[in-house]
Amino acid sequence: MFHAARLAGLGQRRLAGGCRAARCPILCYLIAMVSVVLPHHSYEVTVESGALSGLGEQVAGRASAARCVLVTDANVAGLHGEAANASLQSAGFEVLEVVLAAGEANKNLDTVRSVYDQLLDARLERRSPVVALGGGVTGDTAGFVAATYLRGVPFVQVPTTLLAMVDSSVGGKVGVNVPQGKNLIGAFHQPVAVVADPLTLKTLPLREMRCGLAECVKHAVLRDPTLFDFIEANADAILAISPGVIAELVERNVAIKAAVVIEDEREAGVRAHLNLGHTYGHAIEATTGYGLIQHGEGVALGLIAAATTAAQAGICDAAVAVRIRALIDRLGLPVSADLADDATLATAMQLDKKVMDSKIRLVLPTKMGAVTIRDDIPVSQINAGWRAIRK
Ligand code: NAD
Ligand code: GLY
């Protein structure tokens, strides 16, 4: 593993969003730090191949406690749990490992309750950090426990899916699902650190990898045309998890997410831009039965639909939708699906929790790298979006 100290003098680069990255002389991407600077709480996101072996040092540097909790899921425990646990122990922590059943169905209050019980039985104290090792389900659940146990304990995110690295681990949204809907019970609880090791993606199933890529394309469309170019140019290397390219992909996406969160921590404004493609995507997921089309696949379809609606509404060039569709196809994500009829999809859109005053608020691209929020789009133009992705 390459440590930051060994990189001194190899050249640093700064990007928007408070990002520093270092490259070795042969231009291999080694380590990047993205700062999330917030009024009451700032932290660093470390993106480094091999970072898992330095996790203990990172946690020890931010939480002074004898014990910590490592929360992971049953899949990740067998793949990366030992490395994380060993690193925490070698930094001096006594580790309480909590293994959750894997999958979205377990992101609920029963799981939270069972974690509380384990922490209470172990008499975990207020300074002991909760370390979440896994995808967004683990991060959201463990983060909600960390936000509420003893009125809040330090929390470290160690994302192991692409989606969690580029999206859910940054920004402090934590919570669980209830029968009435997804993510309806939650809190804002910013982590004290995020440690992303792109090498952990080597074990991620390809379908999950692709779902994370949908969020990367979303970030590019809403903020960064050069990121879109980068994904287009490196699609094969990205799908092959080529270490340097993946590390750069993660760092650039984290920088975008961080910049949005810095601007609008509590989603009073621009953070809503991150819902690009999601209002369509949620309606697709809800009407096809949760699980059949995965969230990232719904987002991919939603990006095409949103760009098509934007073109129909005359706020974006039609070429943008064509380019988005081609990239999504190239990444192996779906570009069409068996969809319900327009009226059923419209009802599902109305149930989206981002609806305000009964108006559907759509995030729509205005050009590659920029979006706007509109609540006045006629149904016929929304339906043009559905037509573009209906099989
Ligand atoms: P996930 O956590 O269920 O992970 C997907 C699957 O991959 C699981 O089966 C998991 O066990 C497995 N896995 C994880 N890492 C692995 C690895 N390295 N190797 C092999 N298998 C691995 O799902 P996700 O896609 O990471 O996250 C989705 C969740 O994130 C949803 O609940 C969503 O609501 C939430 N989310 C939250 C935010 C936020 O801001 N908090 C943002 C976006 C999404
Ligand atoms: N994933 C949306 C957000 O963090 O706001």
C-alpha cells in the first residue's frame, strides 16, 4: 500500500470541492482526499487503493476510545471484514463486530433495534465510534444507529459498493425504511471520516457495479461534462475495475457530491439536484415491484427519460438525451423496460416523497453538466420521457 507520506513531492492537484489528489510518476492514481467542509462539522473522504489496511489508524486519529463497533453485512463480512477488523485491532481498538443480514429488506427498525441491543449489552460508551463497512444499506442503518445511540456517537463510513463510495457515504443522510415507504425514518448525522478503498470493488457483483455507475453518470450530467467525457472514454477500464481509472472515477464523483453537500447540507436547494432521474426511477421501481428493476437501473432509465422530457420541453438539446442513452447502453445498464401505462406511472410519480403541494418537481438537464428544477412540465412532455424508455 502507498501511504500519503510516501507521496510527498510526487505532485498534488486541487479540484473544486476541496479535493487533493496525488499521482505517482507513471500517472497511476494513488490517493485523493476530498474535504467536506460544513458549518458545524467537517471531515475528509480518503480514496485510496489499499486504504482498508490503514483503517485503524484513520479511526484512531478521529475517535479516542478503547473500543469500536464494526457494523457490516453477511456478504461483506466474509470478503473484507477480516481486513477491517485486523486493522482496527492493530491500531489498539477492541472491536465489537455486528453482522447484519444483507439486502434492502433488512434496512428497517427491527435491524436497528437488534444493533441497539448488542451495543447496550456490550455497554458501548459515547466516545466509541461506529464503523460501517459495506454498501448503502449498511451505511444508512449503522449511521442511523450512530445518530441515535446515546444521542449520537462518532461514525465512520467505509463504503464497499460504488454507489456507497460516490453517493451514500458522503453527506450525512442516514435512516431506514418502514412499510409506508423507503428512507422515511432518518436523520442527518455526518461521519467523522469516510475511507473508500476502490480495491474492495473487485469483489462486487457486476450488476451492483453498474448500478453505482448510473449514479456516476447522473453526477456528470448534473455538474461535470468532463466527467461524462471521462466515463465515455474509459467505459471498458471502469467495467474491468482498472485500479487507477476507478480511483479517479470515485474521487471525481465524491468531489461532486461533496460540493453539493457543502453548498446545501440540509437539502433546502441544490442538493435536490441529486434527484436527477430519481422521480422517474422511483416510479419505475414502484410500478414494476421493488427488486425486479434495481434502484440504479431505475436511475439509468430515469436519466434517459428526464433528458427526453427536457428536449420535448425545449429546455435542452435533443443530442444530450442521445448521448446519455448511448453511454448507459455502453455501460450495460438498461435503456428500455416493460413499463406500466402512463397513467399508472403518473400516479406513482405523485407518491414520490419529493412532491410538494401536489406538484411533481422534476430535475431536468438544460445542457450537459447543468440542470434545473421544474414543476410546470405538461403531462404530454413527461409521457414523451416514458415513451423513450418503454419496450
Ligand atoms: P447494498 O448495501 O445492499 O449493497 C449491494 C449488495 O452488494 C449487497 O448484497 C451487499 O452485501 C453487497 N456488497 C457490498 N459490498 C460488496 C463488495 N465489495 N463485494 C461484494 N459484495 C458487496 O446496496 P447499495 O447499492 O450499496 O446501497 C443502496 C442503499 O443506499 C439504498 O438503501 C439507498 O436508499 C441508500 N442510499 C442512501 C443514500 C444516502 O445519501 N444516505 C444515497 C443513495 C442511496
Ligand atoms: N442521494 C441524495 C442525497 O444525498 O442528497
